[in-house]
Amino acid sequence: MRVLVFGSTGQVATELRGHAGVTALGRAEADLADPGACAEAIRAHAPDAVINAAAYTSVDKAEMEEELATTINGAAPTAMARACADLGIPFVHISTDYVFDGSGDAPRAPDAPTAPLGAYGRSKLAGEEGVRAAGGVHAILRTSWVVSAHGANFVKTMLRVGPERGGLRVVNDQIGGPTPARDIAAACMTIAATLARDPATSGTYHFAGAPDTSWAGFAKAIFETAGLDVPVEEIPTTEYPLPAPRPLNSRLDCSATEAVFGIPRPDWRAGLARILSDLSPRGDAT
């Protein structure tokens, strides 16, 4: 199966590049700020399936660059989805828990009402709506708290700043599932193959690591697994203000993903151990 991936250096795209049959396009080959160019790239490569693993991901900066974020996260995937619909091939689009308002404490189902709190969430919701409206075979895969040995993410930040500062204050009232990028990439490939065989599986799905935890709980697990003695003080979100609001409840109901595609929630603790192992040879883990 020949799969065209948008993105080449992001966390999920980096993991996708290791799968057979994948051609990954970076910004030089397909700039998401030019949606038309993305559609043309799909037509030129004529793949069996397309996965969009690229996005504008700077949550705080999006508050000042909402137009650009909406082009990249909204208009570009819409153009991709239309091109895939025209060619009759499946399209897998990665989205986010930020399309929800984070209220309550129950896991959100894929059909739960959306109500993004900020510009990033609004831009990602625009992409979801465009993908559905394109009318082709597709899967929108919402995920949360992506981590890996690549790029910038919470695990690498904790490993860098924790030992430097000798202790950290981390929020304890934002709850969600840390999700290893390697598992997201594998899920995307399985979903793309399933869509090709059974277009009726089109729809919106959730995929997040288990068990749910807080950022503070995750930080403690990172330091414990890495063998680092770094105290973590748990604080409320109100004591760590940022330009863009964060959802307090990022729990995602992933049962449909397992039922339809046979993909269970990955154990992030096992994923964390793999990430630390991947980082160790480069000297990044300590």
C-alpha cells in the first residue's frame, strides 16, 4: 500500500516514515500554507491513501496568528480531503482534544458536542468540518498529549529542565492520556488500510494513551522511569497562566477505535520506557 504522508519532521510523521510504502512530504514539497499545492501533490503522487500528520501546533502563538493557523489546520486538510475524494482514496486526518471545552470529568465520545476554547482548537475544528464536507472516505483521529523521542514535547522538556532546576511545579487539574507518537503512527496505518478495504468505516475516532493522568502525574512518572530525583509540586492551572486556555478534561472515549479497527488504547507507561530508551544513546535522557 502506497501511503502519502503530509509532514516529515513532526513527531507522528517521523514515526510514519519508518513504515513500508510511506512517502513523506515536508514543507519544501508541500507547504500547508498553500492548500492548493497540497491537493496538487496528492494528484501528482497518486497514492493508495493519504495521512495528514502535519499541522500548526503552537497553541499559544495561534492566538496571535489565527488566520495562518486556520489556513494550515483548516483549509489545507480540506483541500487534501477533496483531492482524495476526487481520486477515490482514503484520507486519515489527525486532530485533537482541543476541539472540546474540557468541562466535566467524563471521557468525550467522538460525537460529543465541540466547543474549542481558543484559536488552535477552532482551527483544528475547521479542518474536521472541511474533511467531513469533502464527502470522501476518511477518518478523523483525535488524539492528545503526543510524546516521542523526536521534536519538542513534554517528556523532553521535563528531562531537560527538571534536573537543571532541581524541582518543578506542574499542573494537576488537567487530565488526559499521554499518547506515544509511535502508537499514533501505527494506528493511522491500520486505519488507512481498513478504510481502503471497507469505506463504511469512515468517521471520527479517538485514540489516546492509558491510563488517564494529570500533567503532574505524568511528570512524576517521567522522572521515576528515568531514575531522576526531581521533586514535582502539584499546582492548579490558575497558578500557571498561558496565553491560550487549556482544556481541563482531555479524557477521550476510545472504545469505537478498538471496536472498529481492533486498536486498543496504548499503555503510555510502556511507550515512555521506549522513548527514554531511544533517547539514552544520544545522551538526551539525563
